[in-house]
Amino acid sequence: MSFYGKYLHNIDSHGRISLPSKLRQSLNGELLLGKGLDGCLALYTVKEYDLFIEKIITSKSFASHEVRDVKRALARRMMPVELDSVSRITIPKDLIDELMMKGSLVITGVGDHIEIWEKNAFEVYEKKTNDSLEDILEKLDNGS
């Protein structure tokens, strides 16, 4: 299951947003939505989220306090959501308020999950990462 691309969609007054059809095609089963990293929302299938958590757990000793803290923090950020009859999800009001989501939102595929961004926040993030993308790739390539 893979998600790719960048899309603009509006959030309505009830906190609902329609997911792009190209991303919906890869959504199978139960979905989890929660606060992601860098100021966005993260939408996972339960299967992909379980794989994500499994990577964290197996990368270090489960006895590690840090692993337990991260697992708890990530799990409590997530909540089940469903696609309605017209392929929308409802974003909880507390997340809308916290991330100041209104009007146009950016929906991006990030391989194993989908991110939903407030448009201005995404533009700031995209500019920052685009300016340093080559440096980041070089560091990753060198194993640092």
C-alpha cells in the first residue's frame, strides 16, 4: 500500500475533508487519524500504523524507557476514523483548532501514510525542506 502526490482540498464547516481518489484507492480497512510530526495530521491504515510501531519497538529494546514513552505518545495521538458515503473523513475539532486548519488544506502521500496540512504551514515546511533537500539526502547517503 503506497500513497504519493500532493493535493489541495477544502475543509468544510463540519470539519470534513474529501480524500483524493488516487489516495482512496490504496485505503483498505480501518483508518487511524492523529497529530503527526512537524505540525500536520497523519492518516494511516491500521495495518500500516502497526508496522510503523513495530519498527520502533524492534529497533531498540522494549525494556527501553524511551521506546515505551514513544509508543504511548504516538498511540494516544491516534483515533479511529471512517470514510463516509462520499469519501470524506471528519477531523476532530480539537485537532482543527490546534493546527489552525481552515479553508484550503494540503493532502500529501508519504509512502506508508497520508499527511494533511494547513496550507500555509505546508508551504513554510516545503520551502524549508526544498532548500536543503540535497544536503539532507547527502547526509542520509553518508549514514549520518
